[in-house]
Amino acid sequence: MAMLLLGACTPQPQAPACAAPLKPAVEVDLFYGAVSDADWASYLAEEVTQRFPDGLTAVDGAGQWRDPSGVISRERSKMLIIVVFDAPAHVPKVQAMIDVYLKRFHQQAVLHTEHGVCAG
């Protein structure tokens, strides 16, 4: 899986003005390449849930990417959606999850995006 690692050097996203009862937050989206269901379940339990115990959503997908040689590959993928109210405190936790995933599953990258949202 080779996706761009984005967000590490960008300013924190700003949430729009939020109408009560919603509050400003940041939505973190992480796109992962395919690993076995058992590996994914253990990664969620051991690495993600401990860092974001308040909740998240994991979505199955069908992804594609172009490797450095120009070959386009298609594979099963996973997307994590995490809404945080403590920006920028989430940044090192997200980076640690990405680093573990890359090393543990011998992946090339994880696509990481963030944007401001209103949530409640």
C-alpha cells in the first residue's frame, strides 16, 4: 500500500462557527491498505482504541494507489474516522498509530487527512 502521508506539516484545521449544541472539533481520516481481518482487529484493539477510547468509526473500502514505479494497484482498504475535541493534542497519538501500522504490517504509507467540523 503506498499512499501519501499528509497532514504532518500542515497547520491545524479550523472548525467553522458551530451552532449549539455542536462544538468545534477536528475530523481525522486515516486510509489504510489491506491486512488480514485478524491483524486489523488486533491493531484496532492494541493501538487505536487505547489512544482514542471515546469512539471512532472503521469503514471497509476498495482502494487504489500508484506505486513509485507507476503501477496502479487495487486492494481492500480500511478507513478510520476519529473526531477529536482536543486538537492539537491528538497529533502525536495519530502519528504513533501510523508509525506502528507502517512498521508492523510493512506498509509504505497511510493517507492522513484532517478538517474542522462541528460535532456533538
